[in-house]
Amino acid sequence: MSRRRKPMRQVRRILEYRFERRLSIEQTGNAVGVAKGTVVNVLTRFTSSGLTWPLPDEVNRVKTLTT
């Protein structure tokens, strides 16, 4: 089974709902419109990336330059 990449906008919404709005994993999935497993996957990958929330300015700057 192949995994499709999630749009960065969707990843950011998952992180925002989980960390800023403090929603549960299930609530976050419902709010974003994805399965709980997707939320867990995004959070696991985010944690292992070593990044922190809110995202560092460098990450936001890269997004601004590529849009």
C-alpha cells in the first residue's frame, strides 16, 4: 500500500489543532477531515524531525519563498 504525501497546509493544520487548540487526536482528525492514524503519523514524524511548535522562522520562510 503506497502512502500519499499530505499537503503542507494539512500538516500545519494538524499541528495547529493539536498543539495550539489542544484537541485530542480524534478531534484533530475530525476537524481536519483525516483518519486518526494520519494524525498519529504526522505527529510521530514531526516529533522525530526534531522541530518544535511553533515552527521556526526558517521553515516559515521556506514556505513563503515556494508559494
